[in-house]
Amino acid sequence: MKRREFFKSASVATIGAAAATALATPAIAQGNYNWRMVTTWPKNFPGPGVGAQRLADRITKASGGRLNIQVFAAGEMVPGLQALDAVIDGSAEMSHGASYYWQNKAQGLSFFSGVPFGMTSRELTGWVRYLGGQEVWDETYDQFGLQGFLAGDTGTQAGGWFKNELTGLSSLQGLRFRTPGLGGQVWAKLGASVTNLAAGEIFAALQSGTLDAAEFIGPYNDLALGFHQITKNYYFPSFIEPGLAFELVVDKAKYQSLPEDLQALVKDICQAEYDQVAADFAANDPRALQALVNEHGVQIRQFPEEILEAGAKASVELLSEIREGGDALTKKTAESFIAAFNIVRQKTDGTDSLFLRAREKYFTL
């Protein structure tokens, strides 16, 4: 998909029509609810954008139209990085994004999207569903009258696009890099100048020279965003986003006012979409990467060991700072994450990783 064609679907006319629709008050008639979902993603964006629309469609269909969800992509009602604010102020009932986008509101939210050198996707679900993660997440969002659900999974992401090849830590000094969350704080510790931008803003920043490097998700999205048109240096894997999760956030009071069957439906479809989005990335990331390499001349590179080692050290340092100096709820979140991490990694390190090394070494079809 060409970048120009991809963003054509989010035209000014579409934005204007959507904004006009957004002025309508959600109706509740004869037990029917019309809710609005705002997202941080461009319209029809592979993976998260498509997943957000599919989630809304599944809720609408499964409820027999009793809970009808209308989706507004980034910029159609509000800018992408203001999606959560739209739910807080009542402009929308739902937002779809990634919780680390809101770490300026509560730093602990970053733990539910991705922690540098932290949990993989499956490990994260173990924490959230069985080891106390959802409870501390609920406590964090209660401050804003919100309820969060895991609603998508990218798996381990790509490390990013860099205009110049990285030779070591010296390459990072002053590097203008788009990357969010706790991972962005780690890159800053390594010497980069970090900023966060919504998906639709990154290409122009790279093209103009405002950015020297950027990471978003991985090949499936990056091909659509067109980063390969600017640089061919594509680094793998991300060490700051080992298993990033998307979230659906809802107005908690409105959610609790729904009949119990509709509450359960929202929760269960979010869980199903977490796995559905993961399958989408598992199938399409490799195909997109083949296209980037074979059709566009992209060079696949790995981070120098010096950067990986320093990144791990900076990650430990950051988590220690949060545990020692954060607010009480952020510290509680960090403690819950670390305790769960030391449990769930036992299977990953002791079973999964050993199998994957053996498969890579001995098994070819």
C-alpha cells in the first residue's frame, strides 16, 4: 500500500463529516446505546486501526445493535494523542490506543503497554489476568473515572528506522528519536533526544529532518507509513517494546450503567481482539518485511551489543527510580509488575527460549 493512497482515506471531507456527527448526543432508546470510540490511529491503519474498527463492529453485531459503536480515527473528532481526554471530558464513551501515551497523567499506565526488557505479550496477559495487574490498572484509571481493557497485541516490535547506521553509544548522542513511554525514557538515558508523535505525523518529521530516527510498531505498519522512502536502516528487535498491548478505555460510570450482558460482551470481545490482533501481526509482519527488503532495498540490522547492554542497565535504573521516587500508586504498579515478571519469565526463559534456540539451530523445512 502506498503511503499517499493510505492517508487519502482520512481526507478533509471525511474529517468534517465525522466532526459534525460527533456533535450528536449519544441516544439511549428502548435499551439501545449509541457510543463513540475515538482512536489514536489513522483510519484503516493495519493492525491497531483495523482492530479498533473490528472490535466496534463485533460489539455492535454481538449485541444485536443494542450497543452500537461508531469509530472516529485520529483527527476525525480529536487529534490522536487527545483520544483519552475525549473520554474523560465526555466527548466520547471509548478510546482505543496504547496506555503509555498517557504517562503524563499517571506514570504507572506505561506498565500496561510495554516495559523495556520486560514482559512479552503472553507474560503481560498472565500478569493482567491472573497476577493482580488488572486490579492495579483499575485503581490507576479510577482516578479519571475510566476502565481499561487489553484489546490488542503487536508481539515484539521492530527497533526502529535510523538515517545513519549505529556503531555504538556514541551514535546516539543528540539523536532526535520518536519513541514513547518508558522506552523513550531509556533511550533518553542513552543520550537520544526523545519526542512522541502520532503515527500520521512521523513521516513528515523524518522527511523534514526534524527527526533522525523513529520507531512505531513493525513492518506491517511501517510499510504503510512509508518510512523506507526516507531511510533503509531498519533495526531489530525492539528492546523497549517486547510485547506491546493496545487498550480499550471506557467511561466507567457509563460502562457500569450498561446491562450486565453488555458489560460482559465488551470485556470478552476485548480479550478476543487481543488475540486476533496478535494473529494479524504474526501473519503480516513477515510478509511486509519481505516486501521492504526485496522490493524497497531495506537493510535489516541489529543493535550493537554495547547499546543493548547499556539499554538493559538504563532500564533497571529507570525501574529503580520509579520504585523509589514515584507516587504511591505508580510504585504499587511497579512492584506488582516486577513480582509478576519474576514469576512469568521462568517459563519463558526456562522453556520457550530454549525451544526457540533449538528450532532455529536444527529445524528447517
